[in-house]
Amino acid sequence: MSDPAAVLRPLTDRYASWLSLPDHSTADTSDEDPEDVVLMPMVLRIERGEPPARTELLEAAASAAVALCLDERASAGGPWHEAVSEWVSGRIRKVTRRARGSHWRAVLELPGVTFSVGGAEVRALLPTRLSEMPRELTRLQISGSELPPDEPGPAPSGAPVLWLNPEVDMSAGKAAAQVGHATMILAALLHGDACSGGERGAAAERHLHDWKEHGFRCAVRTPEVARWNELLAGRDPAGAWRERGVAAVRDAGFTEIDPGTVTVLAQWPTGGGPAD
């Protein structure tokens, strides 16, 4: 049986080079045809009368994004492989929309995976070209998806923590896309370590398997600025992952924030890297 995480190999290979780009270069799309942009739609269920908690919604989004990529249907030979592979080979763009009532029920008919955390639900859908998005998605809006900050308490032990940049304001939709990037990067780096062999590779393979078995559980939190700076310290992304189990999400700057901004720091629960 093929390794589902292998579909993330292009992301593994370009992770460090992406973080080393000058800020302005992250927004350079001169190599893209606008008609050919591929993205992953993520739909946030936000009912008018009973909206979900912001943190739970972000945690559901983070788990859903990586779960779709590592679904058996996205493995080599599976019905989703071509779409996921093509998307991961380019920029891992996501677009978020909110849905409620009948619009949410219509989205459930589209190919994808739904994750629930507490009272929150998010559906990650099979990547598609922007020009080919179905009507069930194009009619949805992102307006009305903002949710107030909440106080989720300490992160549970044993789960990756996705730290949101405390100095950057992001809408719930933007933050949902960013934490989805974070879990994908974590899985890609674990896969890369697993392929390296040896004790570290065996540990990474075990961690990735266990994470999947536990439904890609994760925690989303916002640290104090001092803690953020401590996690961000250093200019060597490969070293940060190897030595401290920390991976960074760097935004291209297409929406809301400046190009090159680090939006999320994903910390593996060992605190010192996946081989510990």
C-alpha cells in the first residue's frame, strides 16, 4: 500500500527555500496563469443563531486540511490523488467560505472531509481550479464569518500546538487557512524525516501514524509576544524543526496581511523535534 503522506513530498522539499525568500518574492505570481490557479476550498459552518467558538472552528479547520491530504483516496492510484498532487506541487492556496442551513447541507455533497471540534464544523474540499469551482461554493461568502476571540485555556498535552502570531490581526477565515497550512507542513516535515531512515525516521513515522490515528488532533492558541519571539528565534528553518520541533507558516500576502509575514508557528508536542 502506498504511503498517503508521500503526496506532500513537494511541500517537504521546498519548505526551507520558501522561508528564505525575500518578503516581496512571496507575492510574485509571474509564473502563474490566473486562469489556472488551484486552491483548496474550506467551508466553515457558522449558523446565525448558534455560531461556534473561534478556537474550536480553527482547530477543526486545521485537522480537516491535513486529513484530506492524507486520506487514502489521495494516495497514489486513488481517485483524489491527481487533484491533491497537482495542488501541492504549486502554492498551497486555500479559500475559506462560510455556510449555514441548506447551503451547508449542499456542501456536504461535494468531495471532501468534515471535521468537528466541540460545536464547530469545517469541511475541507478537494482542490480545484478557481475557474471550475462549483456553484455550491461560488455562491458562498466569507462576510459574516468573523467570530469574537475566546479563552480556550491551556493547550492539551500530547497535541501539536499551532501558535497564532499575536502581533497580526487575522479574520477567522484567514486564520483557518493559515492553521490548515500549518498542519500540512507538520505532516510534510514528519514524512521527510520518516524517509530519512534511522532512529529519527522511525520515530517520525510512528508520530505521523499516531497523529492520524487520533484524528489529527491539534490545539490553536495565541501566545504572549515574548513567547512568540522565543519560538521564532533563529533564521534556520531546518534547524528549528530538527532541534525544537517548530515549523513556520509564511504567508504570500495576497489577502489581509503583508507579504512574507509569519502567521503561525506549529510546535510538535515533544518540544524538541519528532525524534525525541
